[in-house]
Amino acid sequence: MKKILPIICVFCFITTSFVQALSWAFPFVVWKGNVYEVTDEVVHKEEIGKQIGEVKRMPNEMTGNYFGDASNAFSKGTKYFEIKAISSKEAIAVEAEEAEWVKAVFAHKAPFHWMDLITTLLPTITLIVIIIFIILRLRKGKRV
């Protein structure tokens, strides 16, 4: 029994040391590179402006990493709205339920993630390639 006890202890240590529990300091949404802390403050329908975005992804549950329009509290597809009397740089409204919104206030800039480059640069690079292709095709057509 004395030989088995250390083995059991080592096994328990190894299996529990790899378990990672991630807890967030506060519920948040990310929009246009800004992190907004979601509050309990209700935003009324007459204060809601136009839709400005939506949750597109969830943070990685193991690392906590996220990029783009993400949220640790709301599912994909949850809509963001402007609040008429407040700048979107200061606060936005998040649709908590059907026709129910809560205020999310600016907390800080989102951390850099390499995927942010791809999601912002890829459309620009694609457009440039298409324009170059069209110009080359038009030049080729004029030579004939």
C-alpha cells in the first residue's frame, strides 16, 4: 500500500494540473476593436438607434483569446445597437432578449490578435487583385 500511495498522488496531481477553469472579470462584447462591459442597465426601445453589429464568435474557452466581434456572455448573432443620446465610443446597446436591450459601456481597446489583420486586410487585398485583373483584361482586349 505504501508504494501505491505515491503513485496515486502523482496521478491525481497530473490529471488535475491540466484542468483549466476560465472565469471572466465581467460580461463583455467586442465591437470595432473595443471591449464593452455589459451592465444591468436597461435601454428602452425609444433610445435604440440603428443596428451596428452583432456577435460573430465566442472566445476560446481554454485560453480566453478572442478576435473580431466577440462576446463571453452572448451567443453568436446577438445584435448590437447604437444608443441615440450617447456616442458609440462611450456605450452601445446589446439585445439581451427579443425587444430587450442592456447597456454596454466602453471598457478598453481589445487586445491585438493576428486574425484581426486577416479579417480587415483580406477584403482589401481581394479588391486590389480584382482591380488588377480587370485592368490587365482591358489592356489585353485593346491590343487585339
